[in-house]
Amino acid sequence: MAPAVQPRRIIIDCDPGIDDAIALLLAFASPELELRGITVVSGNVSIDLTVRNTLQICALAGESGVAVHAGCHRPLVREPIRGLFSGPTGLGKLDLTAPTRPPAGRHAVAFLVEALTAAAEEGAPITVCTMGPLTNLAVALRINPKIAAGIERVVMMGGAYQVPGNRTPAAEFNILADPHAAHIVFSSGLPITAIGLDASHQALSTPERVAMIEAVGGALGRTVGDLLRFWDRGDPARFAGPGGPLHDPLVIAHLLRPQAFATRAAAVAVELEGALTLGQTVPDWYGQTGAAASVDVVTEVDADAFYGLLAERLAAGRRRVVA
Amino acid sequence: MSALPLIIDTDPGVDDAGAILLAAASPELDLLAVTAVAGNVPLDAVVANAGRVLALAGLAAVPLHAGAGQPLVRRQVFGRHSALGAFGDDLVPVRPVAPRRRGAVEALVDAAIGGVERGRPVTICALGPLTNLALALVQDARVAAGIARIVVMGGALSALGNRAPWADFNMLADPHAAASVVRAGVPLTLLPLEATFQALLTEADLQRLEREGALPARVFARLFRASDRGDPVRFGRPGGPVHDALTVAWLLWPELFRTRDAAIGVATAGEVQGHLHADFHGVGDRPVNASVVRVVDERPLLDRLIARLCALPDPAGALEAVAS
């Protein structure tokens, strides 16, 4: 079915990663979105693996046309850290066939600069969806600050605003992995929707929800089901039940169903110097810093609506792949 | 021996002009490109100045690329002599070379990766804040592999700072970029302030440039006089340092420099943000990553520099005839 309105132009910047992979599959199955390109960054696993994983997920979904641009191989300043929950390859226990195509010749940063400059000139700005450390976007912004005019909004998975961190007591992984890049993005003045742990810890992949996804069937249902089973933290005391917080697909879900999310506006600063708090996202709820409240921080998610959407779209995606 | 492929990353800046002119006068070097970075003065002015110096040097065909306009993280600061701003026709009477459309960081990435592919890595003289280089090195692991060496003007180990008590301008202006670059695994030569303070251009040297040189040497002397670079109390004698020009001089005449290996790093946080520390004695656990210049053989160095600059001919299309 054709969407009623002009599709929203997006670029996805990711570091697959299990949750990134599911987010990509959700985006591929959503006709409301016009995916202009995928940029990949070092994060959960090394850049070679995040690129390979992205290409494999594209192949799984029959997305042979979308350009996949390899991006930055390490954070701006700090040494790389890796994700803990996606396994050594970044895709759990999945054993997907080797990619059948190479990444695009253009580097992710060059692509971002070019695509966003063109978007600014055309007056058709693009929504940048980030699911990993913010290195690619930060480097692009420092190389050419004018690309901001080509960005409609940054919808980001990153940060922990009213809840503790995950990788350290203070910091969420994507921000901690490149806090300086996060600083560049948060201080850019760009409109940002920040989906952090506050949101994703409300979206647990409970056994009932995993069963619902598996019931989609086919390669997509089976693959996402496998990924979600691997994703189970096995720490019901911490997460108030079995399952894992499904971070990155919330970015895509927010584009599709904003009404399923509640937000609160704030300026957000990133701690760059603290011995205990490196990478902490510090929201200014009360305007104490005088900085503009350019970030909509997601505070609540309708998790059932989110998982229902995911299952519905994967089913549609499965029909599309089969067709 | 074929000429050394070189890129100068720069924020002109009077002493930067000396470096570019010396490279232009040196057949041992093949200047592939000049990349500009905001530093001494804002980006528009450094690009315009670099364009003028290239024209003055007779290097109008060397591509000029505009780079980062602000540091990675910290609030922007400009140089001590920033009042000089963009060089006008009165100072550098040539039509400036226009920058290319392609940006500095992309040019650096492509040159380095091309260096890997051709088996001929590029050498980079880094004369300003290290922002462009940091933004290039983070993009692709092949960038570091394609750079033979970065010769950095920066650090203040025993002379301490010129822009802060603990830091020279280049490190202070973008400490995060500096910290990132020195850890990137590229061989480094460092010219800290206590080294560049050892080569002071005196009034007699300036007069020699004016007497014996064509337009490039005369303009360099004019630029040098345009801001007072001397500090007799600090240096114990008259004369002003030629800082950045020493990076190119080190490539040409390493026998005039004494170096020591060290593990260097740059403080990104705290009260001494931008301080470059050097471990000459293996006190810490970081491996050696730089060759640090400790002693400069001043007189032969300045004589050779002056001779090279004086050998540069008038550029085509100068706006001012060389009056004697």
C-alpha cells in the first residue's frame, strides 16, 4: 500500500549490533521512510564487522539497492570500546551468508557531507537516525558545519537521562564510546530526539514479545527471533523481568509512531572530564545553563505498541521478501 | 633521489608563510597540497593568507584546501599575533590562489590512502592546531598507514607556554585533536617551543632578506616586521623565532637538529588542558611515539633558510614591482 504522504527522507548511521540489525529490518519494511543511505561506524564491533553485518542484513531483507558507506574506524579522541551483548561477530549466533556486494566507494563522512549539502540546497532536509557512537556525524559537522541546514532532525539512540548508565554507572554505551563526538552533536544546536536508556529499558524483549515476533515466520521472523533470544540479559532482577532492552529499533519506531512516545525538552551536555562520569548525558530540565532546549528526550514508550508495530512490519517485510 | 611528497597543514600566520616559502624553494620536496585550518586567525583569513603565500611562492598550481573552522571540542582561541588577521595587498602584494572545492580533510584522507596504494606515503608538516589531521585519521585505518611522518610544531616542555603558562598555541587551540593525533600510530617529529626558541631571526637577517631577496624574501621580512616577535627578556637576546619554518628545515637538514625519542601525550582535561608531556626516560608505560627536537644548530640553519628564501624569484602576476 502506498503511503498517504511523501515518505520521510532518512539516513541511518549504525554499528550492527543486534539491535541495529533489527532497526534496519524495521526501516526496510516501512514505506513511510525513504532510506537515502546507510552509514556505518565502529562501535559494538570493529568497522570491518559492522560493515559486513550491515551488508548481510541488507541481503537478508532483499535490500540490494541501498548504499552502505563504511565510516570511521575509531572514536575521535578516546580508545575504542566494544559492545558486550552482540557476541564476537556483532550478530549473536547468526550464521548469515557472506555479503555479495562491497560497501559503496564513498566514505560515510564524505557521503554525509555530500547528501546533507544537497539536501540543504534542495530545501529537502533529511532526518539522520543514529544508532551507534556519533563519530561519523560529528566528523561531518566539523568538516562542514553548513550540513546542519540539510538535517531535519537527529533521532538518536544514546544517553541515559533520568536513569543510570549501562556501560558505567553514569554512561550509556553509544555516548561513552565517543563522548567527544556526542558533545559535538549535542552542542550543534540541531533539533534532536534522544532515545536513551530511559526509553529502551521500558521496551524489554519479554518471552511473550519474542514469541510474537517469531510467529511472523519466514527468514525474517526466525532471524529476529534468534537475535532477540541472544539479546536476553538473563537479569530479571535488574530489568524487572526476562529479556533485554531493545534500544535501536525505537529510533525507527519513533519516526513511524511518534504518538507512542512521550518526550521532555532540555539542553543536553556530555561530561568529558569526569573520572567516574565520562560520557554522562546531563539534561538541563530547568533552563539553568541558559542553553537552548533543542533536545526532545524520550521519557516514556508504549512498549506494547512498539512490539506490535515491529511484528506487523516484519510480517509485511517477510511478504515483500517472498514476493 | 625523487622529491619527498609533502603536504603542509597550516594556519598562516607569519611563520607558516616562512615554512611554505622554504618548501617552495626546496627541490628536495614535492609539495602536493596545502591544507588550511583555523588557528592563528579564523578559517577565512587562514585560507586567504595561504592562498597569498602560495601565489607569492610561485606555487599557484599547488592545490589549496580549506579545512576545519573550529576545534573539535574546546572553545576557539586565536593566536598571539592574530591582530594581523588576513594579509592585505600592502603586506603580500599578489592575487591569492583560490581554495579548491574539495575540503582539506578529504584531501588529506585521499592523499594518505593514495600513498598506501602507490607505496609512497606522504609526509605532513603540521603547523597549526591538529584538527584537520585528527578528522582525517579517525576516518580510515589506511590514513595512518599512508602517512610516513607528521612533523609537528607544538608542545612546550621546558620553555613552557607562549599562549598559556603550560601550553603552546597549537596544542592549546585543539588539545583533543592533538591527543588523538599523537596516539594514531604515525611516526612523529616534534618541534616544541624550546627548540624553535633556539633559532631567532635578527634585524641583520631581515636586512639580508630585503637586500638579497626578490619579492618572496622581501615580503617575508615585511611580514616578520609587521608584528613584534621578539622577547629579549625571555630569549636573552634580540630576534624573533621562525617556529613553523623549522618543520620544513628539519626535513631538509636533519643534521642541524638533535632529537631524542619520547612517549608524548596531550592533556585534554583539567587545569593544564593542552599541555604536551614527553617521557624521555621510560617512566610511564606508553611506548615511544615521537622524536623530539632538543637542540637546533642556529646559525647554519638560519643561513640556509635565508639563502633558500632569497633564491625564490618574483612570482608571475605580482601586484607590486620589486623596488630596490
